[in-house]
Amino acid sequence: MKEGKLISLGIECTAHTFGASVVREDGVILSDVKDIYKPPPGRGIHPRESAQHHSQVGARVLREALERAEVRLSDVDVVAFSAGPGLGPCLRTGATLARAIASLLSKPLVQVNHAIGHIEIARLTTRVEDPLVVLVSGGHTTITTFIDGRYRVYGETLDITLGNLLDAFAREAGLPSPGGPVVEKLAREGSKVVELPYVVKGNDVSYSGLLTASLEKLRKGAKLEDLCLSIQEYAFSMLAEAAERALAFTEKPALLLTGGVAANERLKEVMRMVAEEHGASFHVVPPQYSGDCGAQIAWTGLLHFKHGDVVEVDESSVKPRWRLDEVDVPWRR
Ligand code: AMP
Ligand code: MG
């Protein structure tokens, strides 16, 4: 339902999720449809297999997104796709679809940075203006805030992400994918915190030693529930320490948690405490928009479009290692 306002179609395709969404200029999310590739038990995401999944479900997901939004493809004013960071084959599948639509219908094309998508969908849905952002997902563990035209990084992981840590531990422990929700559930049944490596360097965290040590303890017979509890306590405390310093340093009035791991209740509790100690308000992206989704791309694409940030189809590209601090953010100026 267009109602005379600009309409954006967003395509998300950085890793396991193929998503399509229609979002209106006034911030109303008219539809958000996704289909998630699930690797076989015991295996991580294989980029080519995930891309194949996306090309199989892409047309159906897209059609459903348009139908639920009650808009025709010809009503769309801008086509946005996630150009990175992410897995090359997955990114290329989404980019190809977006380019085809933009070319066939002569619509403007916008490249969206996936991480900025996680931030902007969280700002839209929580209405928080100027937060320090803790972005935790399969692809990111980043503490960032807007300063002087861009999102600047005030801490990040030096190796694997928080989502990777939880997923890889679960996979090695024979638990189903995605690991995060399973680890969270088992952690509730844990009764003791076992000692694990706690690594914060400067304002960055490192999780790979925590993963290795947890798996080692699992092999030596530690209780799975206790390990799940301990991994969460260690990983979240490290992140809390870094977030706390960033909040003290930037003096931002709010703390915003976003990305797939933002669905975790214990992490919310820990981050809420950090915010309260610094007199900052606390906000979390709603669970339906915490994981990868088309809405984060459609909305951010619309923000870019309104500032003239469009790309010619033959100049568009995918950027598997695109950092969020390389992107100008004119709508926040
Ligand atoms: P994204 O990459 O943003 O789609 O987020 C996916 C990541 O979020 C995966 O690593 C999941 O394991 C993780 N995740 C989803 N739900 C939870 C949860 N309740 N607790 C911890 N991690 C979660
Ligand atoms: Mg993501």
C-alpha cells in the first residue's frame, strides 16, 4: 500500500538468510519475508551451498514480500541490496537479482552495508536517536557510534564473532544450528561457572581462546549446561567491559543492542546494567528484526536514496570485506 509515499524493496543475502522486504518512506515495514539456509548437522555454512539455496528461494521470497505488502513491482521507487560484508557467492546471488529488477524496471539501485542495516533497523524500530551501538551477530561483534559523518568503531572482535563462538561451540558439541538459542536454553540449566579465558585487549575482545578452552573442557567431561552458562558469562562480560568504556568515553545518552545475538535474554540483562550504571537509556531491536532480514536493507537503502546515494547497475559491485566505518551516513548529519 503505497499511499503516495516512496517505496523501497530490499534484498538481504550476505550469509545464511535470503530476505526480501518492502518498506515505506514513513518507516512502515509493509512486509518482511525470509528463508534461512540450514547447513547439515555438524557443519558450518558452506558459501556455495548457501548461495544455491538463495537462488532457489529468491523468486518466491520476493513474490511473497510484494504480495504481503500489497504493492506491484512497478510501484517500487528504489531497489536496495546488501553489497557486503558477507560471503562472496551469497552476495553475488542477491546482487544479480537486484540488478535484474533495477534494469528491467529502470529503477534506481542502492548498495547497502549490511552492518549499517542492522543499526538503522534498530534505530527505526526503537526510535532511539543517538545511541552507542553494540552490534552482535554471525558476522559482527562491533561497538560503534555515529560521530562526524560516519559510524566509528570503538571496539570489536580481534578474531571470531560472538555469533560464531556460540554457533561453533554448539556445532562441535553436537547441538543443532543455529547454536545461539540452544546455548542460551542450556545455560539456564547450568549451575556453576567454570574458569575460561577472559581476553580484552585495549577495547577489543578475543573469543577464539574461549572457544578452544570450552571445547577442551567439554572433551574432559565438564557438564554441557555449565559450559553453556560459562561461555555466556565470559563472552558477555568481556563485551560489557568494552561497551562500558566506550560509553564512558563517547558520553552517548543511550545504549542500543542489535544483531542476531541481541535476542539473548542474558545479554540484554548484562547490557541493561551497563547502560544503567552510566545513566544511559537502554534499547534492544525487536526479535523479529534482530537477525538478518530484508527490512534492514530496504530501510537503509531508502535513507541512502533520499540523499542521492545511488549506483549505476554496471558500476555496482559486491564487497565481501566492506567495513561500516568506510560508509558516509548523510541522513544523520
Ligand atoms: P545474524 O547474523 O544477525 O542473522 O544473527 C545470527 C546469529 O545470532 C547466530 O550466530 C545465532 O546463533 C545468533 N542468535 C540467534 N538467537 C540467539 C539467542 N537467543 N542467543 C544467542 N545467540 C543467538
Ligand atoms: Mg547480520
